[in-house]
Amino acid sequence: MIEMLPPIPENFALGVCDYPEHVPWDQWKQYPERQKQLGLTYVRVAEFAWSKMEPREGDFDWQWLDDAIEALDAAGLRVVMCTPTATPPAWLIRKHPEILPIGFDGHVRNFGSRKHYDHASLIYREHSRRITRAVAERYGRHPAVDGWQTDNEWGCHSTTRSYGGASAVAFRGWLEQKYGTLEALNQAWGNIFWSQEYTDWSQIDPPFNMPTDRNPSHVLDFNRFASDAVNEFQAEQVAIIRELSPGRWITHNYMMHFNEFDHYANSETIDFASWDSYPLGQVERAPLTEEEKVRWARTGHPDYVSWNHDVYRGLKGRRAFWVMEQGVGQVNWAPSNCIPVEGAIALWTAQAYAHGASCVSYFRWRAATIAQELMHSGLLRHDETLDRGGQEISRMEIAGRANGETPARVALLHDYESSWVYDVQPHSQNASYIRQTMLFYSALRGLGVDVDIRHPDSDLSGYAVIVAPALQLMGAERAAHLAGYANETILVFGPRTAYRTPTGRVQEDGQPGPLRDLAGQRLLNFDGLRPGLTVRAGGHEVETWAESYEPIDADVLMTYDDGPLAGKAAVTRHGNVVSIGAWSATLVTDVLDVLLGEAGVAAMRLPGGVRVSRRGSTEIWMNFDQAARQLPDGTEIGPVSFQFRG
Ligand code: GAL
């Protein structure tokens, strides 16, 4: 198993995002001392400040930022510097409107908010390198600058993919390089279907705004192309920062449950991952039922939050990560914007620590008094008094703890490309990659086990159990890699595993294609259940999806009790390999519970919103419910609270 590198910083620290460009200097200069007094160590600055840094092309103004960094340094704070490329200024857009991205509807996405650029625009790439060089030359060696954040939230507001302009041109070049000939491309995408065959590269467009469904292979390749463009965009910035800011680390603040680009490939050039956690806004947007949304409206959903901790810890092997933006109250962007219950901000901080974060940096210092986010909470209210979140932080005693390792023995496999093909053809109204992966992830966390989330092609040695909830794309190489673990590790596959080849076509010889010998079964039928329609398997209620298998060498562990698949296998086992075809939270929990026991991983059924995670030799028990709960050892845990043990 890959060793965890030393965390940055060594002991758990807190930080904040602040905007010296938003507040008059005489007012702002009081902030660093107050930040220090609140127990903060890091302050992230300047990720949107391009128009202030360079008001006209080539005309730079650094004074305000020099002063801010000096003031932070004088207060003993450490600076996280950013490249400001999330917000190309008006003068640049007027000069080069072709930088603007094209939306899915085919219209230009205009200046006036943020992220208004096409990652494939060569003109914008040049300006991105230019401003990165300017900032890194100015601050790269400043003693107060500890590290860097590239841009801000790649792909935020669905900007990974631009459906025309520079991306359309670059996509054609990308395809030509990949396929060499149009015959090969037509074959790979199955373009004989509906006369989609191309006879000239110039005929190919991004897959947008069509009368009906898009070709999944076309979508898959476009998503791969757009993902590569984001990754190259970042790599160019990273190379410049490495040159001009020696000894400093580089990170990026990724988003919650965001899958528009391949984060594994994206993180190759940076030192560690960070992510932005807004648990309440996340609940509003997550594929949860109305009842669940009400239940978690003021605390966040424990598993939807921790999924991200586990993803970002596993992005580069097993490595400590940061929460770069931790919400401290309400957001402004969800359909409804509740405030958290007392205790939630401390609980989120403890949860981040429990899952391996080495720093939690709050968003933001003072609530914005201007523009789009003036209804968003900060640690300070508009009038600069300490708001509820700030007060909670002032009472916390988490900072300074050792940033130990997280000892997971279970790996859950996560694949961005599989999510793209899944979501372009969900085949059942409630089915999605995220819901299906969360079905398995929540079952594991509800059984009290620690989980690493890893890429399917990474080194998975040392795990006792490997769970692949929704690995639709399967080639011979991936199958052989996974088969290599089957002697000593229990492997669990979820519905629709290996449904397609890496080009997005189905397996010509049926499913699960190259996994057939390993799984010892073949797929018979699948049933995309409509909302409200359920069947039963082994006594469990099955919703959303049911698929049946014909055992070849496998044993049948459960069959469907009723419905069109009655009597057919819903769960099979071949040696250490278990295939689960029925979408059922209770069934998945029962099967995993038995398998964990067999693998020697201690599991227990946790009550309601109780979760546990381990860091070093410490167990962190957390209760996300607004009522006290009893822990398995008979002791009680208060509402919305946590306990460190050991
Ligand atoms: C994040 C973003 C911040 C701020 C915040 C508001 O997505 O990085 O700049 O907009 O959301 O919740």
C-alpha cells in the first residue's frame, strides 16, 4: 500500500479566506491581528483579484497586495497565494472575446460573474501563463508565502466544457491524434447508427443541443478532451510556480461531488488536494429525498461530506489534504439557504480532521458587503462582529493535534470516466453514478469502517476488501489488474459493472466482458425501476435498478423473490468475488457486513447519524443527529457533537 507522505502542516491548523481588495485599507489592516487571535494560521488571498493586480494590460498595481501580505506576516500568519485566472478582467475579454466559453445551449457565456473562459483557448492560455508568471515573480519567494492555490475550483458553474469556439477546434485535433483516421473514429463511436458517420474532421462538433440523445461514445471522448484541457491549463501554471517559488507547495481547491474532469489526472502536477466544503448547500443539491433534505438541512449529510474527504485524501495515493473553504453559516447559491444548528461548524472541523485533513480554512473572514455573495455568511457579520460560526471556532480545541495517518483497510473504487458514461444513459429516473456509489459508501460508513477511495487502476495492495460500486468501463488491462488482487482480497462489484468497453460501446460478448472468469457469472437482464416501483430480493426491497445473473462457476447468494426476474440470481459469489445486482441499501449492508467480518475488518451497525473515523490511534465519534444517541459501547453522545477517544 502506498505510504502517506508527511502532512503539511505537521499539526492540524486552521485558516481563512480573505479579500483585502474588498475592504478599504484602514479597515482591513485591523483584520490580521483578529485572525491570529481567533487561532488561525493560514490566510488565502487574491484568487479573484486580477482586475486589481493588472487594471490595464501590462500595467500592474501590487502595492495593495504587498501591504496586505506584510500585515499578515507581521501578525504571524502564513499566506496561501493564488493565481487569479478564475476571473479574466473586462479589458481582456473586450480585446479577445473568443476567450469566452460556449454553453450547452450554443450561446456565449458572458462577462459579469466568473469562470468565463474556455480552457482550450490558446489566447487565454497565454494570458494565464503571463499573469501566473507576474504573481509568482512578485511573491514566489516572499517569506510569508507558504504555498499556492491554482485558479479557483476548476469547472465551477459547469465550465469544464465549452461547446464551441476554441474547444470545438481543439477537440477535432484531439480526436485526430487519438484515432488517426475517420474510419477508426466512426468505428469506435458506432457512427453507422443513425447515419452519424463523418467524412471530414471539420464535420465534428462538441456534443451539444441535439434533438434527442447524444451518442455516449461522442460524449465520453468530448468529456475526456475537456478534462485533458483543464489538466493542461493547470500544469502550465504549476510549471511556472515551481520555477519561481522554490520550496513552496501547490494545491487546488476542488469541489464537492464534482465529476466533470478526471481529478486523478488533474492532481498529478500538484502536491496535495484541497476541497471546498459547504455541507448545507450540498444537501440542497444532492440527489436526496425531500425527507432526507429536511433531516440534514442544518447539519449536512455526514456521508455526502465525508465522501469528499475520502476522495481527496485518495487522489494522489493516500495523502493528507486540506479543506480550503469550509462554510461557516449559510451559502447564497442553494435553492434555500438555512443556517446550521449550533455545533455544526465544530463538528465539520472535527470530521475533516478525523478523515485526514491537515488544515481547515474557513470561508470567509467577513461576510461580503458587495455584489453576488452579499447574502453569504462569514466568520464576521457585515458589521464586523463575530458571527455564530466565528464564535463556535473561538471555543474549539482541535488545532494543534497531530496530523496522523488514516488506517483504512477497505478501498472503494471511483472512476470519473465511468461516471460520464453512467450519467449519459442512467436508464432509470433515480439512477446516477453518485447515487449508486453513495449506496455502497454509506453502507460501509454506516458499518463503522474507514474507507479509502481510490482509482481502479492504482496500486490496491494491502486492502482487505475492495468495493467497486459502479465501474462501467472495463478493458482487458483493468480486468487483469483487479484479478491480481482476488487471491488475498475480497472484491465486490455493484450493478452495471463492466457493462462497456473503454470506448463506451457495450461488451460485444455480453457482460461482464473481461471480468467474466473472475466473477463467474454472466448478465441476463436489467430492470430500470421507475420511482415507486420496487421488487424484492432475499427479502430486501429493491428500488431503481435490478439485474439478474446466470451463474457459470459462481454460487448464488440471493435470488429475486418477485417481479419479472423472480428466481434469478441477484447476488453471486465466485471465490473472493461477489457481484451485487440489486439496488437495495439493506441488502448491500447485509452482504458487506458478512464480507467485512470474513476479511477481519471490525464492523458494527451504527445508529442514525452516528459515524466514527480513525486517525492515528485516535477514534473520533461523531453524531450528526439533533438528538442524543447511544454508542455501541453503551455510552451516550450528545446532539451535533463529537468525542475524541484514545
Ligand atoms: C465556492 C467558491 C467561493 C465562493 C463560495 C460560496 O464555490 O470557491 O469563491 O463563491 O463557493 O459558497
